[in-house]
Amino acid sequence: MRRSTAALPKAKNRPFPSMGGGHSAENAREALAQAFLKRSVKMLQRVISSASSEALKSALSSPTDVGGVATLLSDLAPLDADLSAVDPFVEAMARGAAIKQELLTNGGGGLTSSQVSSALGITRQAVDKRRIRHALLAVPNGSGEYLYPACQFTSAGVIPNLEEVLRAFQIRSPWTQLSALLAPAPALGGKTILEALKSGGIERAIAIAASFGEQAA
């Protein structure tokens, strides 16, 4: 499998619980969506008006629209008194979103369940089962679905012994696990855990994965 750098799929609209009929529920959802859109557009207009050319170029260089907004907010939050006063966590949230986007990009991009199903020749249900039992790494995309970092696959399928590594992690955050898989480890001679697995360093790779979180335990 070739490593994908496809943009994140758009989040699907999810209907709110029924409030006396399908039409009333959909109307309520549409009203909320329009109100949020109006508020967001005003915020973006204000942020863009105060952004420098460099900040806008940085935002536009992001591979996705979500990453672009996160980058712009992250760059401007420390300089925008209104942003800090309204929501003191906006910079942290924006930086967190930008970091996740960068991680996924460094991991070769994110594959959908359907793409993984097609590549491995298994059903989507089988893909979900592998994710649940930690045989595949998946990160949430914010719409209730998951993306599978392409770095865990090769043209022959899943990197051998990846399941043992994923199960060895003491930290269960998939984003932290992805970061660990992509980070060069001194104990592996500067290789990443994934590179060690590909070259046959299974035991060392598992040991490194198991060591994550020990300091906080």
C-alpha cells in the first residue's frame, strides 16, 4: 500500500434526537447550524483582518481546511486580547489541533475504514474489530469515525508484529501512541519503533513501547 496524504474526510452531519417529528428535529438542527456558522464567520473575519501575510501563508500551507484554521488561531491567539479574554483555552486547543494534524501528516495521512478494508481485503466490520483489539492504530476524526495512519501499512499489508507493540503501550491515547511510533528512539539507534519492526527488531520495539507511561505510573 502506498502511503496516503489524502485530506481528512469531511465530518458528516449527525441529526439531533427527535423532538416530536423528523421535520422539527431537522429544522432545529438547521437553525443551530446556521447560528454557529454566522458566529464562526464573524470570528474568522475578525481573525483574518488582524492576521499578517506570513500568518495567512502559514495557514494556507496546511493540507486541510481544519489544519489551516487551527494554525491561524494558534499563531494569533497570543496576540489577540479578545480571543484570550473570551476563551483562555483557545490557544491550547488550536495548538492541540495543529499538532494532531501534523502527526497524521507525518504518519503518511489517514485512511478511512473503507480504504483499509479494500487494501487488506477484509470487511469494514473486520477492520473495526482489529481496531478494538488494538491490532490496528486508529485516531478519532471528530465525527464519530476513525482514521488509520498509513505508516502502519506496507505494500504487503500491516507491518508485522504491530499488534504486539500496540498492546504493549501503557498509554491508551491513540495520538500519543502515534507520536511514539514516529519518534526516533536512542535505544533503537535512532530508529523509530515502526522502522525497528520492519528491520526485525521486534523485542526492542515492544520494550520501547512498553516503557511509555512508566514515568507517570
